[in-house]
Amino acid sequence: MATPLSDTPLSPSSPLKKVAVVGLGTMGTGIAEVLAKAGREVIGIDVGEEQAARALAALEAATAHAVRRGRLTEEERAGTLARVRTATDLTAAADADLVIEVAPESYEIKQRILCELDGIVRPDTILATGTNALSVTRLASGSARPERVLGLHFFNPAPAMKLVEVVSSVLTAPQAVAAVTALAVELGKEPVAVGDRPGFVADGLLFGYLNQAAAMYEAKYASREDIDAAMRLGCGLPMGPLALLDLIGVDTARTVLDAMYAESRDRLHAPAPILKQLSEAGLTGRKAGRGFYTYAAPGSATAVPDALTPAAGDTRAAGRPVRSVGVAGSGTMASGIAEVFAKAGYDVVLAARGEEKARAARARIGKSLARSVDKGRLTAEAAARALERIVPAGSYDAFAEVDLAVEAVAEDLDVKRQLFAALDKVCKPGAVLATTTSSLPVVACARATSRPQDVIGMHFFNPAPAMKLVEVVRTVLTADDVHATVREVCGRIGKHAVDCGDRAGFIVNALLFPYLNNAVKMVQEHYASLDDIDAAMRLGGGYPMGPFELLDVVGLDVSLAIEKVLHREFREPGLAPAPLLEHLVAAGCLGRKTGRGFREYARR
């Protein structure tokens, strides 16, 4: 007779050789493929013979494609297919070492499957649920042997995605966790250990962000195209949030958020009403052929124009002519913006508090241009011409004849208001005055002038020469031709402009920083480690950097300041900065710039 799992020591190499996969939808089929390729004997179980046949056909097609791409040999493909068999009854799992259920996200369905398996499998068989939204503890509590039940959350598409979240409940035996963790490693995956709460790590952070993006769109703050472009270009994400919701399934997102809200009672997790409306209308995303976007056909990845698609012709007002640009400031952002304009052929006046600072900023631009030449991105002649177009000045009086003045001084409202009052006196009538603020109200800068209609936000991202995004921020007072001017200028300097209104965080920071704050809360609550959270978001969410890597690069003090602004404006309790972040800033641990933030760094 087999020994109960909790009494059986397991070797570091997983003993899980025969695996049953219950539910042969897209995820179940993908998991079966991963297991079979890694030499496991797989029993695929689905209540419908038709679905089981589709799963086998999908597996045959996927392995044939892998052969064509040189990722499998014909012999390996034959072996993979030979290791998979299908069944329509759970009794086929009787001699499995591990059962992974990937049935629909329903407590009733999943608990019924687990209870039935109790009477079928061996006492030492591990039962894993693939849920990403339901409580593993609640599912385990209905089992006769809850110590052998855990969560094993693969990401879609399972053959390609490296992340696997191994989810323990308070009832799970450590040996079960060790066995499936070893299996995940042998499958070529990167397992992260997490506790039991809805969404776990990756989805727990991802779906809050997606929900806020849906709410932003619902409020008509920005168009779907601009929201998605802002997050792709501003954060380096592979997809925008609304396109990603369509890929995941709007109904699936709503289910996950319902589960998260039931536990957290954080209003930021309460599903945006538009998710319910789209779900109930059957507009669930790509699989339905329509969600936030419209697709060529159900299941197609090709978005097609619809009634909400912006017209190809530009119907905006004509802009004002811009030949010369003034850039106020001497820091990294000011230098980068001046470089961008000069490379695009504009005459640039770079003004700072003192001519020495302005000359130093111009010298920094010269070094940046030289690096571009060394990397083959720019010819030496083009670099020399760009640098010649930049004239340093020690006073804002030099802005008297510029057509566009862009300030990039300290992120302090009093400082910016004083500067705009000075620009109001110096700049000629009709000049456009722009602020690069990332978090302060643009209208407050506008009200410091006698011509608020000429003031607009032009939020560049750092480093300005490399980052393609500019958030164009209209106030309620901004003139149409001023808005048109800045849009035209963005096109000429090779930037992608997105429109948004004058509220804290605009698009990118309003969506990014609550996500970063929630990651800090996870660590603060000892739910997961820094390394596991960073790995989960890189591997499961496609983020170029994990949240703690990014926080240390941005600066914890900068991050805290933005989070305070967001909390003050929106008054959502869930936006309150995590105390751990406040404590680190108070201790002077500001990230890479101080040598220590969430991690320690070698001092240069």
C-alpha cells in the first residue's frame, strides 16, 4: 500500500512521471504538450470526445510546426505524440502521479472534479489546480487529503511562457510543493513560490492594472489607441492593457477581479462596469471577434477598423508655425529634449540659471551625439549640425523670439509657476508655452500667465532621445490651435503623441505607479519575495523589468512623490503609498542613485 504523501520524503528530482491533465481547452492542451515533450506520460481528460480530438489535432499541429522550425526532430515529435493519450472519464487518472485540473473557473466544477478524484487516484497522488482566480485553500478543504492539493498556475501559451506559480495553502504538505517545483524545473520553467490569494503574484498585479486601464477608457479620459500606445511606448510593454484584456478574455478578467475584490475589498479591484457590460453583451475579446477592439473574425488576432477607430484624415485645427524652440533647464531631461529638437532641424535656445550651467548642458548633448555617431545611429556631419543649432543662454530673456518654449525644471509647482510667470513676460505673443511635468497640474502653470490658452503639457519620457512617447496634456483652457501645434511638432521630431486630460499621472504614471505600489505591499505583507515578484512580472507579464528593479531605477523618492500626488487627487484608499516605501525613503534608501533601495548596488 502506498504511503501518504505527507509521510513520504521526496528526492530533488521529481518522481512525477505520469500526469493526468483534466480539461483540454487551450491551456490544458498546452500543458499536455509541455509535459509530453519533457518525457512525461500524459493522460488528457475531457468530458467531450470532440474536445479531446481537437486537443490531439492541436498537439499534432504544434509539434509539426516545431519540427519545421528546427525545435524538434521527427523522432522527438513521434515520441511526444506517443506519450499522450486521451480519455473522457476521470477513472483514466487512476494511476497518475500528478493530476492537473484546468477546468472552467468555477468552485462548483473544480471541487466536484477534486472530490471525484479523491475516490480514484492513489493516496500519494498530488492534485493540482490550475486556477488563477479561486482560493486553493477553499478547493483543498473539500478534498479527503487536503495536504496533497496545491495550485500549479501555468501562463498562456504554456509551451512558450516560462513562469509557473506554485501555490501553497496552509494545508499543503511541503513534499508536494517540492515535487511539483522540481517538475517545473525539469519542464524548463521558472517556478516561483507564492501563497494563496486571488491572482497570486503575476495576475494579482496585472489585473489591477488592467482594471484601472478599463476604467480610464470608460471615463473617456483617453482613447483605447492612446492608452495602449502609451503603455507600450512609455513602459516597453509588449501589448497595451486593452488589447491584452481582449486577448485574455474580458469575461476571464472580470472573474479574476471579482475574486480579488471579494478578498481585498480594495475598490481598485472592483471590476470596472465596462467589463460587466462587454461580458454580458458577449463582447469578450478576440475569442468573440469583438471586445475593446473589433477583430477580423472570432479567434483572430487581427484588429480591424470600426466605428471607434480614429479617422485617417487629420481634422484638427491648423497649428501655429514653429521654427525655433526654447528649452528651459540644465538637467538630463532638458538636455535630452534640446537634443531631440536640434536633431529634427529646429533652432534651439537652451537656457538655464547661469550661462555656465547652460554651456555644461550643451556639452552633455555633444557627448550624447558623439555616442550616437560611435554606434552608427548618426553621421558625424549630422551630429555637428545638430550641436550647432543649440545656443546656450544664461537667461530666459533669450526666449524672446522662440515659437515654442518647453520647460524641464524641477518638479516643484512653485518653481514652475515662477518660471511660467517669467516666460509670460519674455515670450512673444502667440508663442506656445509647454511644461514637461509628469505629475503636477498643467492648469496651475497656465494660471501663472496672462495667456492660459497658450499653455499645454508636453510630457517627454526619459531618456528623451530614445523614448518615442510624448503625452500631450490639454487643460480646459488650452486653445485648439495650440494643441494642434504640439501634435504637429511631435510628428516632426519623430515622437508618438497621445492625448490626455489634465489630471494626476496622465496615462502612464496613473497606471504604472499603483501597480508598483501594490508590488511593494506584497513584499510588506511577506506574501512573496522581491526576486519572485520581479521574476513573475518579467516572465508572466512580459515586463522588461520587474517592479522592484524599476523602482530602484526610477528612484524611491520620485516614486513616492508620484504616488502621493495620485492618492491626493483620486482619494482612493488603495492608492495610499505603502508604508515600506515611505520608510525606505525616510532612511535615505532611494535606489541605484544612493547605492541602496530595495536592493543594494555597488557604488561607482
